[in-house]
Amino acid sequence: MLDTSRDVAPVATDAPAEEPRGCLFALSQPPLMIFLGVIGCLLLMAAVHDLFVL
């Protein structure tokens, strides 16, 4: 049978729910971006060296 009662479900208000932090939050951190930039520059320099230097 269809439940037509208008009882309100209890809501827990002890602590606000925090949103989970994902990958985009991690990539926005300056130390990580500096590290990835240095690694990228090293890879780019190695590739240029292999292609253009005898």
C-alpha cells in the first residue's frame, strides 16, 4: 500500500559534510606544479638533445 504519511526524516546536524577533494585540488598545489614543471623541462631538454645534438 502507498505510504502517504508526512513524517519528516531526522537530519543529523552534528558536523557539516565536507566535499571530497579530488585530483584537481592536488594539481592546484604550488609545490606539485613546480615539481612537475621541473620534470617536464628535464624531459624536454633530453628530447631536444637526442633529436638535434650529434
